[in-house]
Amino acid sequence: MSPRRFLGVALLSGLVAGSASSADERPARVFHIGIVHGGLRSWPENVAFEDRLRELGYVEGRNLTIDFVGGDDTDRLVAAVRELALRGVDVIVVGGRESELKAATTGARSTPVVFRAVDFDPLARGYIASLAHPSGNLTGVAFQQPELIAKRLDLLTQAIPTIARIVLLYDVFGESQREAATQAASILGLALEAIELKSPPYDYEQALAGTDGARGDALANTTSPFNQPAAAAEAALRHRLPYIGNARQTAEAGSLMSYGPNISEMFRISADYVDKILKGAKPADLPVQQPTKFEFIINLKTAKALGLTIPLSVLGRADEVIE
């Protein structure tokens, strides 16, 4: 090989090697997501969401930046949605409350939004065109709470046929669930007294004054970011009320039963949607997912304390029995 040809090959090889080296050293893109949730980052469902992101390869500080805005100040959360959109984050994740999703439809129209509709039905409220094709910049998971509260009332009557009246605790976040419970109670032939909770932390003892399980009362409640499962279960026991909650934490805290989806699992699914969007998918092309698995928990310790015997036909359907 001539000296000139050798030099040319060497230069070409050096350029190729240099290009490969530059490609290897080029930093990976750092995605930026904003999370707005009416709770704490340390809550189990939020931890489950971030755990799933790590499983999908997103490591905060390496290829992911997370801005988490939480708490119970609705105005602050609504403002945070708009601020995150102005900052140009890749995805905004809103969880639980309708107010944050409403803010996303008006103040974040050009930013992909993944919602977790815990307390309301996004289709019935008009935020999405359909479950299969949500349209616009929205997709996420919906918890079906209006339908589920009707199922809870049915389970109560199957477990305790002597129930005469349902006492329903609800707050501003549970209005659509209250409407569904009213219809369900009418179909079941039960009276329903809806008691609105205001000014958290809620005083369950005051709310339940005048109720008595011995007179045929039973208790249910709507979902809310301000629910306090232990306090509600303790108050129900003091009034001898058979109480069905909306998540396993309620039964573990002492309610008679609970029925609902696994909230942490649904939040993990919302992380899958974030991953798809960061990889180029459009929210409108991602069908809104509803829970397919529900947990039915019965607390036999509470049944014994209330002097109740749960029928075997109901016990046999439980996913878990606390003894």
C-alpha cells in the first residue's frame, strides 16, 4: 500500500471511530414529566407509579425529571397543571380529582395528559369522546366508581338482608357517586340518607350521630382524597354500623367489608401510558383503561364484634377474609 493510500485509510478510520465515540458519549434524552395529585408522593399508589417507571427503564436523575405537586389545596393543584404546561413538560399526569383534569383540558391542550379518574367518570362528564378513542391530548385510567358504589350496596344487602337504610357519606368529589347510590338504593328497595362531609379532616362521629346499626342502618361512602379509613371504621363500629368501604385499606382498618379495584395497580397502568407517550404514541390513540380485577375483602373480626353471621354464599366470593 502506498504511503498516500495508507494515510487516507487511516484518516477515514479515525473519522469513523470518532463518530462512533461521539455517538456513544452522547447523553441520553432526559424526559420531563409533571405529576399533580391530591396527596403525598409517599402514598402507596404514587410509589407504585414510580416503581413501574423504573421497571420500564426511567431513572430519575439519569433520563427522567419528575416535578411532583401534591396536597389538598385545589387552587394550587389547578395552577400547577397550567404552569407545567407552560414549562413544556413531556407529559402531565393528573390523579384523582376532576378539577385537575378540567384544568388540563383548558390550560394544557398541547401537552399530553395521562389521568387517573379515581372519583368520577371522565366519559359521563364529557372529558373524553369515548373509552376506545378518548380524542385530543387525553388518555388514562378510569376507576368506575359510580358503578362500583351500586355494587357495594348490593353486597351489603346480600350479606345482611335485614338492612333497612343506607347511610352514605360523601363530599364534593363524590357527587356522581351519590347520584348512583341513590338510584341503586331505590332499585334495592332501601331508604338512603346522604350526609355531606365538609371541611376536612372529617368528623365522622358527628356525621354519624343518630345512626344505629341495631335499627337496620348500614354505612357506605364515596371515594375522596380526604377519606380517612381508620377514623371512618372506628366511628362505624361505635354506632354498630355494617360498613362497606371502597378499598382494602378500609377493611384492614376495621370496616365489615370492602370492594373495589386495586388502586396501586391502576396507577402502575398509568405509568405504562406515560412510557408509550414518551416513545411517540398519541394519547388519542390509547384507549382509556378500566379495572378488570376487583378485591372483595370481608373482616370477620368486625362481623363478630357486630354480632353478624355472614352467609357462606357471600364468604365464598371473598378474595380475602380477615379473621
